[in-house]
Amino acid sequence: MIAVNERGFSIASTANIDGARVQTVPSQMIQLVRGPDTSATQIQIIWSAPVSGGTSIISYQLDILNESGVWIEVVGNSNGNYLGLSYTLTVGIVAGRTYQFRIRAQNKWGWGAYTAVNTSILAASVPSYVINT
């Protein structure tokens, strides 16, 4: 590369043989998955790490859609960084109800986009009981 001003041209810089390193926020995450530990009293949510944008992930933010249609943070932003690749929600789960979640990742450049489609996860139904007579 050569620079120029009113005094003339500069000396050419050496060639960049390493290429440019683009650093961005993490990529949009893929869908969440219902984990095997989901039951009538808890929901386990599992996800995969996204493309990190050239630096380490420093937090995931998991949100749940409440009954009023408002997204509520479950973990990972205002309540501290969260680096796990799963989370088990145990408070307020109603057996047989479907819950909607979304997630995004953060690196030192900022937050990536939330999952493209909200993930619906069904809490397990109440187990049936066998009555011996």
C-alpha cells in the first residue's frame, strides 16, 4: 500500500501475507433442543455454540416468552454471564404446557442475533399412576 499527500508518495508497505482477520459479533444461533432431563416439573434446554466471530463466547442469554407475550430473561445477561450449553428451568413449570424460548450469544464485539424461530418445548405430561387392587 502506498499513501500520498502534498509532499509526494510514501514507501510501499510490505505485503499482508496473513490476510485480514474480520472480527464480528457471534453468528445467529440455531434452534434450541428439548433435553432428555425434561419432565413434568422441569425443562432442559440444549444448544450448540455458534460461530464466534473471531473471539471467545463470553455469555449466552436464554429468554422465555411469558403468558403476556413478553420475553423474560432466564439467564445470561443482566444476571451474569452464562457459558453452559444447556440450562434446566425448574421454577413454574406446568406439566403438559408448551413453552417458547430464544437464545443469543455474546463475544467481546457484542451480542449476536436471537434464534431465527422461537423454539417451542413441551413439558412432559404428569405421569400416570397405576392403582393395584
